[in-house]
Amino acid sequence: MATTPEKRRKEMKRLEKQREKAERRTQRKIASRRQKELLADGTNPAGGEALIASAAEPSESAPRD
């Protein structure tokens, strides 16, 4: 069964969205761990917003086409 180009584009878009969502989830976990470590050390992060902002930046590990 052959796929039409439209179906292929739709599938590729779905997979890309899935990868981006996984990347965001990973970044949130990393930021959460950093914040917990800082709080455990007794230091107070700048409202925690700096950690969240840095986690929102895309990483260079995922190559884009």
C-alpha cells in the first residue's frame, strides 16, 4: 500500500511534534532537578524563572533538516 505525499508529510509533522514534546519534557526534568539541587544546597535561584527560561531553549543535540 503506497502512501500519498500528503499522508507522508502529515506523518513526518506528527513525528517531529512528538520529538519536540519529548525534548521539552526532558528539559523540564533537568530544570526541576537543578532547582531541587540549588534549594537543597541552601541557595536561592533568581525566582526559578532563569532555570525555566534556559530549559525552553532548544538543544543542539537534535539535528534538524
